[in-house]
Amino acid sequence: MAQLGSTRLLGGAAVLLAVIVLLVYWRPWKTDFSPQDLLEVALSADDAQQRAAAASQLAARGNAARVELRQLLAQSQDAAVTAVAVQGLAEIWDHHSMPEMIDAMNHESGLVRGRAVNAVERILGAEVGLYSNTDDQRRRQLIVQLQRDWQVRSQSSGVIERLDMLAAQSGEAGN
């Protein structure tokens, strides 16, 4: 009788081990989507949660999804998705998207505006003077000034090239 219980226990353990191995290696719920697939879902899914989840997965790809994150920022009509795109581009130090990030500081959504301020400050390495209680007129003035300053900086003697070099040195290179 003890031998029968021991056999059942070993059989049960073997079945449990087989199930764990299948779940770990087979993972039917995990599908690797390309950045382009994720972009399409983030832009066109009917469900807001699906759009936001796809945008988050795209941002998690980092430099491998730089082009798609730029497209997402340019094309998204969903504030939550736009906010993720801004944050994702800032995390990969995408200074080429600065004009769009500065524009996003004037977005109708407070979420997008906040993420855009954080993104611009991250890339500039300095505070820009915009806060949640900054009135609309002052915000617009600061944004116009930032746009002018960035245009001058980006056109002057190799600033973009130096930023590219710094990003490459930090392991976050890409265009």
C-alpha cells in the first residue's frame, strides 16, 4: 500500500514537472510582435487598453522601436498612447524628436503635457520652468522660446552630432 502511494506521488510529480516545462517553454500566451505590428495595434485597436498596452510594449523595445515610436507620437489620437510614446522617446534620448516633444508640452491632455515636460527636461538636462500650475499664456510663451532655442542649438556647430556621440557612448545610440 505504501508503495502504491509512493508510485502515485512520483507519477503526480512527473505530470506536474511536465506541465511546468510546457508552460515555461511553450508559452502559448506569449507572441512576439514586431515593432510595426505593435505600432498598428497602438494606433488602431478599438480598445483603449489594447492601444496603451501595445504602446507600452513598443516603448519597452527601446532603440529597436525608435522609428515606430516617432510614428506613434506623430499619429496617435489617444492621449495615453501619446504619453507613452513621448516617454519612450525620452528614455532612448531621442533628441531628434525634440521639436515634437516640445509641441507636446502644449497638448490638450495634462498627462501628455507632463510627460513632454519630463522628456524635454531629461534631454536638455535642465528644468524648463513649466509646472502643473503654470497658466496657459506663460506655458505658450515658454514653449515658443524652447522651440526657438532648440532650433538654434540644433543648427549650431555640431550639437546634434555631439548628442549622437554621447548617446552612443552611453549605449543608447540610434537615429
